[in-house]
Amino acid sequence: MKKYIILSDLHSNWGALQQLEHIEEFKDENSHIIFAGDYIDGEEQEFEYGIKVLDYVIELVEDNKATALLGNHDEFWVKTSNYNFEAYNLWLLNGGRETFDKNGLKNVDGFLEIVGMLNLEPLSKYTKFLSKLPKKFITDNILVVHAGIDWRVNINEQDDYDLLWIRNSYIYTNLRIDINDIPKDNLKRVIVTGHTPTAYMTREGTCNIISYEYPCKRYFIDGGCKMGRERGQINVLVLDELGSELNRYILK
């Protein structure tokens, strides 16, 4: 039976990501890895850790061992490379400066210079990769997206912004929407998302995986790597092809 190894919000945490190969399912030929976005940015980065994360993800994707999805931070990179000044400014406010400084752009200053570097080797390799990433992974029983979905919209008609950015209206469904207003197609799969650190979703403030049963089985797996190595971790969820949970891991 197929196994899916799902992780999200790596945020340049190369030190933790290297532990992925030590989990039981990694070398299982029936396993496929799903990266749910946000490979770059993050506090307390080491030099070139964002690039090392991207290189690792690219290698697994090219070997057909993994599928990589786009996250909102990855979209900053893509949109900036396409001369989107608003995306560039948002990126600067959300970890972009740290990423520039630690990944070969320390002495590059200004919007047009950053755009030029993202479209030239060696960084154009990553621009091309990120530009082609899908925004969802879907099977008969499992849906993986970076942030979540708009419950009122059929899964095949979702707005890209919601798939990359949505938070409260997806997370706290019982406070926001009547279940009778949700298309049935949106409820028939186990849904796995990152984007919102689970530390912000519990009183305990821990970064572990959270699961909800309403209005369908849902997992939240963002381990808070954006907050830095000391506070964050990479959570790994393993599901079988029916969507049943097989295992959980913490990479630090």
C-alpha cells in the first residue's frame, strides 16, 4: 500500500531536514514524500541553508521520490522575479532580507538588482523550479495544500490566494460556516495543511501536529521553523493511501 510522508514549512531549517532520511518510511519504495511549501525564509538561518533545502527538495522531486507544492513564501520569490514590487516589499517584511543576506545576495541592494539576480545563474535554477510548482496534491482520499481551503468553494475551483494564505476561516470552521454550505467534495478527503504554526493554535504553545475531526479529518503540521531553530521543528506525518495515520515524527 502507498505511503505518503508529508511535511511543510521547512523555512531554511536544513539542519532538521537532514534527519528525514532516518525515519522508517524514507527508504520504503512504496513511500512518496509531499512537501507542502515554504522552503525559504525563517529566522536564525545559517549560511546558504535556504539553498541547501531547495537543492535537497529539487533532487527528490527530480528522482520522482517527492512532490513539492508552492507556499506563500515561495510565491514571494516567484512574484519578485516577475517584477512584482508589492511581493518584494512583503517579502522584505516576512524574512526576505534574512534570506538575501544568507543566500548570496548580501551585497545586493534594491528591487531591480534583486530581480536581476533571481533571474540569473545560480539563482535562476530555483526561480524556474518554484515557478512550476503546483498548489495542491490530491488523491481520492487525501488533499494536501499549503494553507487551507475556502470551505464554500468546490476543491477544483479554489482561489490560489486561499490555498496559499487562508487561516481562521479554514481552521475554525465551526465558528465561521454552516456545514450544510460546504460542498460534499470538500469533505470526503483527509486534509493536511501547514502555513499556520500549531504553536499559535493551542494554549500550550507547542509546535506538534494537531488534528481536528470536524468537518472532516484534518491535520495541521507547521512546526514553527519560521520562528527559528530553538522554537521550531519540522513535523512529519505519514498516511497510507486511504488517509489513515501510520506515524508521526519530529525533526530537530
